Amino acid sequence: MTSASSLGVESADRRPRPSDPPGTPGAPGPFGRLGAWSATHTRSVFVLWVIVVAVLGAFAPKVESALSGAGWQADGSQSVAVRQIAQQHFGGNASSAIEIVVHADRPVDDPAVRHVIAQAETMVRADPRVAAVVPPQPGATISPDGRTAIVLAGAKADPNAMVRAADDLKGPLAGLSGHGVTVHATGASVLWSDFNTANHNAMMHSEILSWPVTMIILVLAFGSLVAAGLPLLLTMAGLGASAGSLVLLTHLTPVSIWAMNFAMMFALALGIDYALFMVMRFRGARASRGRGTVAAVVETMDTAGKAVALSGATVLVSLSAVMLVPSPAFRSMAGGIMLAVAFVLAATLTLLPAVLAKLGHRVDAVSLPWAKTGEHRSPRFAAWGERLWRRPVAYGAASLVVLLALAAPVIGLRTAMPSIAVLPNDASARAGYTAVQHAFGPGAPGTLQIAVPTAAADEAAGIARHTPGVAAVVPPQAATDHSGWSMIQAVPKVDPSDPKLSGTVHTLRAELPHGSLVGGAAVENLDLQHLLTSRTPLVIGVVLGLGFLLLLIALQAPLIAAFGTAASLLSTGAAFGTARLIFQDGHGAGLLGFTSQGFLDGWAPVFFFAMIFAIAMDYTVFLLASAKEHYERGRDVKDAMVGAMAHSGRVIFAAAAVMVAVFFTFAVSGPLPPKEMGIVLGVAVLLDAVLVRLILLPVLLRLAGHAAWWSPSWLRRVLPSVRFSHD
């Protein structure tokens, strides 16, 4: 049997050894044994992670070019079917086609203008992703005043490849401008190209701003430069591996570029959370119990490591619910974040214990002069816990009132897909969009495409002409490949982002002949919005149900598991209520530098709910796992509540401070979507950490007393045994 000295045990007391068989009093559990193995096989762990990061990281530089830029669609919808029909049977004249808008200060039949148009046609025709190129047609794609013309570059490739084509073509096309002629590429593919570029640049800028703030908070939280660097180690390892994995995943299915953006953010946030919890516990185990390095690692993994694993499982489960939305962009974003979380979690449970074992007391190296590096129990948060214990109703009621007041505006929350206004004014898609509206009317950028069986084409065209919301109808065009399809172009009267367009589409779908399909870029947005609205209750229900189940397994107590789930829901509701006041009603819009769209972007409720709930449950697991650990030791409800605050309050506060700083930097980004993300997530973390985890949930523990930890005997027989106390 391994000797006590070889474990680094510095006291004469008999302490559990990693080699003790399961069942021995105080013997390490599975996570403790994993920590012991990592601590005693540091070279193997380091070599393994170097190989993983090196192999997968070799693919990481290709991530931006490999990931897709489209996928914002409702699979199985009419609009997606119309796009596929248009691409296959109508020369690529689909919603993903690229439109080249040429505007001149003189008629477009002027020789100099015709030369520019010919150059544009030659440029796009040379791109292998472009199908048929349709020159400007009088009465259709030449404006009534004769000064604006549209060249249509049909889509020969899938929507993701067409976004890449837009990336490549929009710059050279704009270069043809001059001498009174302007050339802009526009259309859905160019819009997503500009949208992804603007958001990617904004997120990179925000992350650069957040790093110095993050480092300052980490140094203050850890009190040591060496310890403060550990979260960055986890983040770099997790990001390098996940970025390479995303590139490899693109060989199986398209992955949205947003997956990497969100993965970077989540990897940093969770890497900091997990490292804080683990390192604080490791330092406390060494200092308070006189344990050696390996024994301290074992205790850390048996307690904090177990909580981190359950927290990671909760995050993964919450994000997996987004997979219920049949949209490639949503599924790939959720998958990308889950991949990053999985790698960060693996690094936390294997690489971090090995690093801690190697560092030992040197984890406190380069400490701040005033830092108490060995302190695990925070006197300030212990005093706060005592105050909550004495006056639970007053503090709990105040917290609840604030949360309910902020959550109340959710009742009037409206959502829609982003309008063209989210793009910078100088973006190619927006400039072309504006030129088309000025020349052809407000609804021209959102022209509807009606795919109809040829036998019913004339009837369908007549119905479309008499539909109140339709301004003009182009005569039916039969497919040249004798597929039996005809295509009708119908120009609506309103801007594509106008809510009235939805009524027009609904009327057409109800009145057109059987077999007719209504699509177009604007309709794809409407179908996606309808899908998101219909799936939101399901996603929320699944997230809440699975979150409660995981807490129940972890805590073995139905009442406190229900409290934790409900509290997370409350802070999430308060964040969305605040989002409605800011982004829908426009309060503070001038300060944040944006113009309100009158709604919240349609993808926010589903995706942000899963993200917020995952983060909230992260803190819930840390707090309640610590409370359960104290309760298991002496069945003292006061010690459980106050002890949890003393041991996890500082970690929750520091981790939340980092997250809030990171998320709020996105509020200063240029485009609107990163602002929404930064404000919603930042407010959610702030409210959850301050009002829920540090006030409301401890108060609920206080008021529930022993009932919080009660579990019926039949449930204890069904659930696996999970304990957080180490000895």
C-alpha cells in the first residue's frame, strides 16, 4: 500500500489514501481517485494534453474559413423548399442568389454605365459558385427612372458557400464604382456575409477589451499571479482543442461561424468559474488541514471536482435542449458551445489537478502583499451569511420584489428576426438594399417567390395580383427543364421587416392553389421566427425539467432542487424583462449607441434562455453542493447555509464579476446583436449572483430548515448515492 509520506501527508493523523478501496471510511470516491491518478501521473497527463491540443490545434487556424455563415432557416418549411426549387430548376434564382445593384447619375444605357455592368457580369460569371447570370431586364430589374439596374448572379452552391462567395465578390464589385456610378452587392447571402463580419469584428474587439479587466479581477480574486493564470491555461487548452474539433466537424455537417464566437466566450467564462472553485478549494485543503499536495488534490476533486462535473453536466444538458430547434445555425451553435464546455471540463478534471500537484505551495507564488492565499473560508461572506440568517424575511422579500419587478415586462416582450438596420450604414448589403428601395419601392428587397405547378400558374398569378399586400407581380416563368414548376415574383408593399408582411404571406398561403409554395429571403426569416416562437415553450420546459433532474440527483433533496431551478428561472425572467425595457422600448438606447427595432431579435429567447439557465445553474451547483457538504457533516442547517456562503460566496462573487465584465464589454460593440447578447447575459449574471445566489437561495435554505434536505425513502432508493463531504 502507498505510504502516507508518498502522498505528501504532513500530519500524523490517518488520512484517506488514494489506494484505499471504495467503502473505506473517508476513502476517496471516483473523482478523488481521478485526482490522485492525475496528481501522481503528471507527466502522462501533460503529454496527453499536449498531443490533444497540438493535433486538434493544428486545425484551429482554418476555423474561420471552414465554418459556415448561413444556416438561419427553418428546416422543412415552405420557404426552404422554394429556395431549393429555385436553385435546381430556375438557374439559381433563389433567395441565396447575389444581386449586384448598379446605380448611376445618368441612364443605365449610357455606354460607360453599360461597361460597368458588363464588368460586373464578367466578374460574377467567373466564380464557380455562380449559376446563370441574368442581365438587367427592362420593366423588371431596371428602375422606372432608368438609373438603377440589377444583375442577378444565380446560386449554384449551397447557402453557406454562397455566403463565402459574397465574402469574395462584394469587395471587387464595390471596386467598380466611380465616375458617378456605384456598385453594391446585396441579397441574403451578402447580408449574412456582412452580418457575420460585423459581429465577428465586434466580438473580437470586445474580447480584447475584456482581457485586461478579466486579468485584474482574477489577480484580485486569487491573490496570486500564478493562481490567476490557471483559468487561462484551461481556456487555452479548451479553445485550442474545440476550435480544431469544430473544423473536423464541418466534414460531417455545416457549422455556423457563431459557434466559435460563442464557444470562445463560454470557454473563458466556465474556465474561470471552474478554476476558481477548484483552486480555492485546493489552497484551503492545504492550509486548513495541513495536508500534503496529493492529499489536497484528492480532497479538492472529491468535493469541488464533483461539483464542477455536475455543473458541467447541467450546462451541457441546458444547451442540448437547443437541438430541439430544427435550424442548422442553432444546432451548430449549441454543439460548438457544448464541445468547448466538454474540453474545458475535461481539462479541469485532469489537467488542472496535475498542474496543482506539480505546483504545490507554489500556486501561491507572486502573491499580492495583502492577499491571504491560504484562506478558503471568507470571513466577510460568513458574516453576510450570519446576517441573512438573522433577518431572512426582510432580505428575501426585498430580493424577490426586485426580481419580480424586473421580470414583469417579459409579458409584453415582442420578438422578430433582425432587420437590415443591424448592419453598419456602409455595409454592402445595406447600401444595395437602400438603393433597391429607392429605385423600386419599399418592398422590392423582400420580393416573394411563389413556386407553383405550371398548370395553376396563371390562377396563382391572378390571386397574387389581387392580394392587398402585394404591389406588383412579375408574370409566371416556367422552368426550362420541364420539371412542372413555374415561378412567380411578387413584390410586397411594405419593407421586409414590417410586421404586415407576415399577414400578406399568410393570406397567399391560404388562398393560392393547392401545391403552391411561398418563399423568398424575407419569408425564410418569417418561417424561422414562427419556428422559434413555437419551439420556445418546449425548449424552456425541457431545460427546466432536465435541470431539476440533475439537481435532484446531485442534492438528493426534491425541495432544494425545486428551489434552485425556480430561482434560476426567476433571474432569467428578470434579465429578459430588462432586455425588453432596453431593446424593445428603447430605454438607454442613446447611451448604448443604438436605435431600437421595437422588438428583441427572434433567436434571443431560445438561445439566451439556455445559456443564462446554464450559467445560473452553474452557480446553483457550487452554492448548494457546498451547503450539502456542510449539512452531511453535522446535519446543522445553520452551518449548511452560513458555511456555504463562507466557502463558496467569494468564488461566486469573483466568477460573476469576471462574467459581467466580459459580457458588458459586448454592450459597447457596434452592431445591435452583440449589444443584446452582452446586456442580456451580463444583467442575468449580475442579478443571479447578487440577488439569487447570495441572497434569495440562502434565505430559502434558512426558511426551509431540515425540510430542504429531506428526501423520501423511495426516492433515495431510486437515486444514485452522491455525497460531497470528504471525511
